[in-house]
Amino acid sequence: MLITLDLRQIRYFTALFEEGSITRAAERLHVVQPAVSMQIRKLEAEYGLTLFDRTSQGVLPNDIARDFYKICLRVMEDIETAHHFLVGANGRVMGDIAVGVPPTLSLGTMARIVRRYCEKFPEVKLRILEGYSSSIVSWLESGEIDIGVLTNEYSEAKLFSRPLIEEELFAVTARNHPKIQAGAVNGREFAALDVILPSEPNLLRRLIDTAFAEAGVTLKPALEIDSLATVLELVRDGYATLLPGHAIAGLLDRFDLQAVPFCDPVIRRKLIACYNSQKLLSKAAEAFINTLREDLAQYGKAADDTAAPPA
């Protein structure tokens, strides 16, 4: 079967769908209005269907057009990825990438990583979204972001992962906390404090709950809060929490806190960079993952970098 659908028709259709007006679509495409009308009519005639209802208020997409629009978006994304691949094959790193990061990474170290990346790759337009694990996974699956930073507790066949670091969790309290001094704190001592933890859907919370259960220690948090900035403010006032090393970098002095080694149980986790297995990873995205690995290596054991689906 000869396929007559071409990229121009997809571009014209997408512009008209999003603008809702032939005039605005033509202005966006830098063409005359009859060119837009002709391409849309040609598309409808070739497949014997109607995509838009013409009204006095403009053109309105029907149900077929709405479903076709979703397909067109994926096509345009793949075309853009192919473009950046060819550009990158010539040694240049450019394009647009979006990265989803958890609050622990966003508040502690992300500003430094972004500065370093943008200085090295000035032709890349970088967008950072902050969210918890469930949001990051949803963004990856929908294609809203190219890379998501998660932990290895998450497993999904649609995602590939790149290990970043393996790190330990620390007990974080105020510097003058009466019950926690320099040295180490164990699980039973920690459970006796006023503890703040993330809510249960959070992957860090799942990791902590599992470790305490396996150690036979009951841990009932006094508060469940999913805002890291709020948690740190409350910890300064006498509460305690558990956080990975990278999350507290640069924050201890700012909030007058201390990070104490945590044992019995020792809690370790792997931080991973995930991306959709159905999309080609661009040179810009690859470079951002490498920048993440290089920067985070100071907070834990560097993980083996093998691109593979999570176990």
C-alpha cells in the first residue's frame, strides 16, 4: 500500500488543531491561509473522512481528530529526536530536555548540577520539574519528561534505568538535639524520637518501613510531610528524620542541623536515572545523566553504568 501521508500534512494538522483557526495556523506556519486549507482538505480526501467541523467561530476538531492529534504529537517528538541525533552525530549537543527530580535532589544539589551542565552545553534548553516518585513515573510514561531520577525500589518494564550512586541514609536532627549527639544512632533510639517521614506512597518511605520491619523495630512517625523544606524547618525545632547524603549536602549549616550515621538497620538505596524505553535517548539527555553521575559520586558509591530495564 502506498502511504501518501507526509510530514507537511502532520505539521499543518497539528497547527490547526492547536490554534483552532486557519488564520492563526497560517501565521504560525508562515504560509498563506489557502495552503493550510488545501493540506487539510487533501488529508481528509485521501482517507475519506472529516477531521474538523467548519463553523462561524472557526474549525472544531472531532473525535477522530483528537485521537489523530495524539499520534501526531508522538510523530513530531520522534522527528525532533531524530534531528537532534543527527546533529549530535556531528559532535554538537543541543536540543530541549526535561528532567524530573525528587525534592531531596532539588533542594540540596540540583542548582549546582544545572549550572555545571549549562556551562558545558549552552545549546541545550533544560527544563527541571520537581515531584515525588509517582509524579515522575507518570511524567515519564506520558512523555512530559525525558529523564526521571528515581530509586531502585521502582520497577516498570516501560522504563530503562542508568544507575547513579548507592548511598546510605543518615539521621538528621538539630545540632543541639538533647538525645542525639555525635557518633551514631540505631533504629530503636531513632524510633523513640519525634520522627517525620514522607507519606506512604513515597519510595523513600517504603524503603525505610521495609528496613525497620526486617530489623523488628516499630517506627511510628509523629508527622508525615512531603515537603522537604517544611521537614527541615521542623527538624531544626526538635524533630528527626532520615535522609540520603546527597539531600543534606549544603543544607546542614543553612538549617543548623547535624547528620548522624544510622545503624541497625543500615539503610542503603540506589539512585537511578530512568527514561522511556520506547524513546531514543538524545545526546543532550545522555550528557545530563553523565553530569548527574559525576556530581553525585561524592555522596556515595558509584554504581555500575549498565543501561538495562530495572530488575
